[in-house]
Amino acid sequence: MSRSKKLYILLGVLVVACVATLAVTQIAGRKEQIKNSGEPILELSSDSVQALSWEHKGETLAFHRDETWLYDEDEKFPVSEDKINELLEQFQPLSAAFVIEGVEDYGQYGLDNPVCTIHLTTEEQSYEIKLGDFSKMDSQRYASIGDGNVYLVQNDPLDQFDAVLSDLIAHDEMPDFDQVTSIQFSGAQDYAVSYEEDSSNTYCAEDVYFTRRGEKSLPLDTDRVNGYLRKISNLNPTNYVTYKVTDEELTTYGLDTPELTVTVEYTPKDEERAGVFVLHISRDPEEIKKPSDEDDSEDETVTAYLRVDQSPIIYQISSDQYKDLMAASYDDFRHLEIFTADFADVRQIDISLEGDSYTLTSEEKGKERTWSFQEEELEIDDLKATLEALRADEFTGEKPSQKEEIGLTIHLDNEQFQTVLIRLYRYDGTHCLAVVDGESVALVNRGEVVDLIEAIHEIVLN
């Protein structure tokens, strides 16, 4: 073949190749045109959607509306209306940052095998939304809605649609106890707590909770009672073991006869009518049968369950939550402080110490009290601090059998309670026994008693 013919042939091949390249380029440009968008690609109101389903990670979840939302596979499942609405909010509207038109190869966007496919049905139309890969450039999700285009959506629906069935349950809500009227404990504890303002049964103005012991109405520590109620409000149970318990199945969880039932009468915030909240707590029946080792009880891990009133949902709770809820005895709510009155109400203190007696007096000057001992003005701060620091390490009704370390008769400006008598007795090397108004109350740290005695010595010896 002559050289000129070869050149003509090569030139022809080159021309064909150029034409082909140009054609491919033009076709590619015609097939996929990327445009800025920012416009809604789908806009549906939550109320218009009658059915919702999606496939993700090999699992399909489907729900339909019949006045309320129902789970297709089990209509007894308590569906969370709020959670369904959160899912549907993704389409009010669904907007795109970019649109890719004329798509033929959906595979390059992960839409031939989408990570999630969402189906929505209204009375007029059905919709299918496929979610593909992330864009490598701006980490936005590719999506299609069946109109031949691919969109980069501004908000990724998978942030919500990665939900599993347990995320869709309407959990029992724990109330905020704004104004409590009464608390009733039954089971392991069996007594009632009542709410009473300005009670004549206490000299502590902050006391509003009381319980009866025999003929007496005894004050409880407001902070400790409110702390217990907050623990109930903050439970937020989500670890359900069944959502349709039967009466027969209650025995499995020890909730046919709960270890403890707490009934709270209260008035919800911004409401006038009182409400009643009931909580049942119990351990696994097999664990209840086992004898407990008191030495290891603090660290013991338990299997415990919770039920709200007659709810069909049973929750498993942690060991710490169980122990917090079971800590509901009278001692758990009593004042730890030995002296609970407001020191501003104290007008005189009579002291018996090591066989001697001393009297500290005060005089009101405006809003202040001036304290004196033997007509000499004194600073009372250390004595006040050490008196208020006396706290119960352990409550006890044990009678004193050893020497009195110090005795205080505290006179109050209080019509109901004019005096408080505190006697502190030797007990052992670690504790003293505190007797208040003639009744044994608690063991207190001996170091706290020594601090009180030293504060008094500073006054009476100097």
C-alpha cells in the first residue's frame, strides 16, 4: 500500500474518532444537565398522608391511618403520633439544592440499589422516594421521586428514616409534678405523705410534706421528697420488653403483685383539675426469691421492671433506677439535719457542758440579731455553722446509755414551738447519739459534735 493511501486511511480514522467523541460529548451533555435548584421537589401536608412505609437495611416498616396511626403488622402496637409526624415533616417540603436532568444511569448515584425507599400515599396519589449515595463534593444525599431526575436534597430524610420499630412506640410519659397533694406508697413501703402549707406540726417554715407515725404528724425534708419526685419525672423509660402485656404475663415480671406501687395525686402545670399518676416497680420474680446479701446490696445488679398504671407496656429499668425508686421509706425522706429551724428565729440558747451551764441571749436590732454572753457582744457564726452541720449518719430509736456530751435548749420566736431540746450522748469512737425533744433520732459523726463543743468553748472560755 502506498504511503499516500495510508495517510488517507489514518486521516479517515481520525475524523471518525473525532466525530464520535463529539457525538458522545453532546449526548452526555444532553443526558445529564446539572442545575441549581433550591426549589421544593415534593410538598405534602402530614394530614394528607394516609399510608407510610419504608425499606431500610433489609427491614420494612409500614403504617396506615385510621383516625390514628396504626402499625400494619400489629395494630396493638402503640404508635407515636409525634414520631410519625416528625417523619412526614421531611416532605413539608422536600427541597433540592441541585437537580440533575436526563438521567439514564441511576447506578452512579446509588439509586439503582437505594439505601432507603419511602412510600407515601394520599387519597389522590402515591409517591416513591428513593435515597441514594452521598455526593462526594458536598456530602448531600442523592434522591429520586420517579420523574426522571436526580436531586441533591438539602435535608437528608434518612436522618429520620433510619428509625427502627422501637423508635416509633408511644412511650408512657412521666409527668412533671407541679403541685403534689399526696403520695401513697404500698408494697415494700406502706404509708402516705400529705402536702400541707403553714403546718403547726413543724418549726421549719420550708416543711410542706408530712406523714403520720401513730398519733403524730411528722415533717419530711422537702428537698428529699421533691428529689424523689424528680427521679420519677426523669425516668424517661424506653427499654420496653413488651407493649401488649396480658394479666397472665404480669407474673413474668413480678408486676402481678409489685414490690412497690407509688400513687401521686397532683395538679399538672397550667391545669385546675387534679391528676393521679401510678407507678409499679418490681424485680424479676426469681431474683426476689433469692436471699440477698446485705453487705453486697449496694453493688448488686438487679433485673427490674416498671409499669405505669394499667399501661400494656412493660419496661426494664436499670439497677440504679430500681434502687432510687425503692428508696422510699420514712427514713429516706426525713431531715438529715438534727436542727431544722431557721437560725434567724433563735432568740436564746441554754447550754449544759461538762457540768456547767451557759446562756447566750440575743436582741433584735432592725433585721439583725445581736448576740451576747454575760453582757458581752459576741460573734455567733461558728456556733451557728457547727449546730447546722449536725447531720444523721444513721437514724435510730436506740435509747442513750452513756454520758451526755452536751445539751442545748434552743428558744425560738415561734408560737407553736417555743423550745427545741437537743441532747448529744456518747455512743462509740465514731458517733454520738442525738436525742431531740426527748426522742432518740440518729447517730451523728462524733467529729461534728467536737466541732460544736469547740465553738462553744471559744465563746464561754474567752
